[in-house]
Amino acid sequence: MALNLFDLTGQTAIITGSTRGIGRAIATAMAEQGARVVISSRKIDACEAVAAELRAAGHQAMAIACHIGREDDLHTLIEQTRAAFGPVTALVCNAAVSPHYGPLSGISREAWDKTMETNISSTLTLCNLAAPDIAAQGGGSISIISSIAGVRGSAVIGAYSISKAADMALARSLAVELGPQKVRVNCIAPGLVKTELARARWEDPQKEAAFLSTYPIGRLGEPEDIAGAAVFLAARSGAWVTGQTIFVDGGVTISGG
């Protein structure tokens, strides 16, 4: 029988920020490949709605509310997942914030701290909580959703860019540290994806046209474009990939646009 490189049957996957956009697309794709998925975000009603939709389609899904900036919530996320679905084998750290739009010279200490705490510190905490489960199952995958902003300067989202560059460094260091336990850690760096969060950057036809001119493939990303990379990394297909940042960006990073 041919090996299905993308089969996730038997896996338990947590995806943070998975009630919409990229996170929801990743959760859906993982469920379709056979994983038990945990839908997580701050609002339980939104989580329940997505989980119910997946269950109605015949998949295994549950909802757990989690504010990733609260360490107690992160512990609860792992504990409730383990109780319902068994030990975690795949983690996707997708939830992130960007509370400041403007130059770094004008950022408040509160906005800076919130960006770094949510996008870096909380991600590290969740990785550390999930890693023992993943290792105990013989290995598995942690994927951190970064951004092409992590390799670019910006006059308006500098703090976010810094946090996304730190995510890439975090993945490399965790990959070295956790590799002997067969825990693989990687980043996915999307370009501009047509999500609600980025709506202001693409819904105006003139702005969209300006962005499109820099993308060699000639279109902006869809959430499902990122989901494919997440499945690849969590499945047998990604078994020899660790410490990497995979750019899923329509070629914009290499085009100089």
C-alpha cells in the first residue's frame, strides 16, 4: 500500500487562533487529514461554532477557550486537550497581535510589551508545555506562524516585524534543543493573505493592485495556501524538516517587491 505522506490519522493537534483566517484553514485541513483538532481562541462561542462545523463534516474537533497571554489558560489548554483527545502530537502557534500601527518612535511601552509577550513569550511557554507530550509519543511537530515581516524592515509595523523575526530564531533554537527528543520545530512565514485581520491592506482595489504588482504569482494568498504548509510539516512528509522557516508568499520576498 502506498504511503500517504500527508495522513494525520491518530494525531492530536492544537491550533491557536483558529476560529478564523489562517488558523481556521489550518485546523480544517488537519481535520480533513484525520487529526483530532482543538479549536482555540479567546471566545468560546466562536470556538464552539467552528468545532461544531467540523464535527458535522465527520471530523473530530473540540473547542477550548484560551487567551494566550494568560499562562493559566495555556496550562488549561494542554490539560483539557490531553483529557479529551490524549497527548498532543502537533502544535500550531498561530495567534498573534499587532496593537501598534506607526513608527517605533511612537510606540507605547504597553503596546511594545503586549506585542512581545503575546507573540514571543507566550509562544515559548506553550511550546514548552506541549513538547513533553510530543516527545513522549515518539516525536512530532511544532509550527510557529511567523511572517515575511520578520525579514523586512517596516516604518509602520516595526514591533510586529521584530516579534516575527524572533519567532524564526525561537524555532531554530528549539529545534536544536528538542531535536534529540524527535520534536521538530519550524516557522511558516506567509506573505499578504486575504484575511479579516489584513482587510485594510487588500479590500481597496488600488491598494490591492499595488500589492499584486510585487507578487510574481500574480495573486495574494488565501488562508488555505498556508494550511498546506502546516499539514506538510505535521505529517510524515515533513519528518526530516526542522529549524526552518518556510516562506509561503507567492514569491514576493525573492522578487524584491
